[in-house]
Amino acid sequence: MIFGDVTRTSSSTEILESIRIGWPAESECPIESPNILLLTYGSCRFDVLKAARTPVLDSYAEVRKATSPATYTYPAHLSFFVGQLPNCEEDEPYFNRFNRQLIVLAGVGETHVASDAFIQVESDENIVGGLSQIGYQTVGAGAMSWFGLDPLTRGFERFAHTGTDADAQIDFLLAEIADDRPFFGFVNFGETHAPFAFAGKTGRCPVDVRARRMTWPPAPGQEPVGRESPAFDHQVQAVEFLDARLPRLFSRLRDDTIVVLTADHGECFGEGGYWGHGIDHYQVRTVPLAIFRLDGAPMETR
């Protein structure tokens, strides 16, 4: 478990000019600015999360089906950290970025789409660095080994590469967040990633779902696949474990905190001979997405 300061400095010296949330660009954001919490469930399939019993998440929001911008952890989170979240087909703000994007990095990409975003920041790194420059605390914790690489921690004032340990990640986030200014918080949970291990679990998943087991070209085998695979139920158990951890996290945060809960990518459980992720397959691209405020108030749409 690695905890430590991650200090980044930006080469940009220009004053931020486009903060679309109601505070002056030349000053730090006021304490009433909304907190933002991004939670990613590693490798979590959309159909798994829908099949799981998630009373806590269900009490806050409906989970939508969305398409991830990438097929494995590293590029997916790089996309998230420039504001490119998984995208839903429904023409609704924040769920479909072509309607309205939640948070964007100004001046890059499709600027005509980004111009109407809920929050717009400038940075030569990512939205984490942009929020930090306007006064946000930026605190994160990552489970997967990819978070040992510099590009996935840029912009964070404090970041913990924890391995798979949801309780330690929540402890770290709550310990590092102060009450005197808003925060951008991030957790990448690893319990939903193979081998679907979590604290207190008895028994192991008997199926190796990693992509390395594939033959090429992939060909269906004789074992159960998809929802019939034992891996499906083991990932369901991991989702239910994480849902039971959410109250301890949410109860310590300000009521107007905006939560984005999603997955970086899904996972193949043998469909058509495909296993794991890092492959362009429907089950890998299709992920859950929920966006909500902790107080249940509707998100501002215009």
C-alpha cells in the first residue's frame, strides 16, 4: 500500500477565464461550490451491476447503460480525467455529453460541445489539475497497478495507490478531505476486477476470466459463459460488497456533492470465446453510469 503526496505544477501562467459555475476566474472557488466525487468500479459489467442487490445506490439514482471510451483501465481513466465520461444513448444532460457535458477541459476536443458544460476548467494537464488551480482539493485512490504510473495521478494533491482495499481507500479519502474548500475526490475500486476478491469473502472464483486465456481467433468453448459463468455471480458479490461500503463514504460528505459512479470498462465472460478486457467487445464497452447529488436534488440542466 503506497500513500503519498503527489505534487504537480503547471507550466501555464494564464489566468483561468472560463469557469462556468458562478465564481470569478481570478479567485479561489468559494466553499459553497459543489464537491465532485468520481467512483469507478474496475471491470464492472453493466448487466452485473443491474443484477446485483444495490439498495444504497438504488436509493440515490437509476443506473444507466453507457459506452466506455476505452477497453482497459489506463486509457479509460485518461479519458475520464479530461471530462470524457462513458456516454449514454439517451439525449439527457450529463449522461450524453452531446446534450450537455458535466465537466470539460476548455480549448481542446469538440469545443462547440464543451462550451455549454456544467463546469469548464483550463489546464495543460487534465480536469484534476484545472480544478486544483481554482482552489479545489484533489484527492484520489486507485486499486489497479496502472495507478502506479505518473499520468494517472497528475493534478492530484494527494493520491494513494492502495491495491484492492475499499475500506482503506475510503479511510484515505475521508482523512484527506478538509471542510474548508470543495473537493474533487476519486476512487478506483478493485473488488469488481478479477479475481473478485474482497474483505471477508469465502471461496474463490473458479474461472480465470483474464484475456490471456484466449486462443486466436477466439472460438467458443464448452464451459458456461456470460450470465451462466460462475464469474458473473462472483462479480455480483463484489458489487454488493461495495454497495454496503457507500454509506460510510457518503454520510461524511456535504449533501450537495455530485457523485459519478461508473466503470472504466466491462469484462467478457467467454461470450463467443472472448475473455477479459482490452478487446473491443460489447460486454467490455458497456458499463454502468449513475450521476446524482447526495441530497437528491435534481442536477442543474441549464
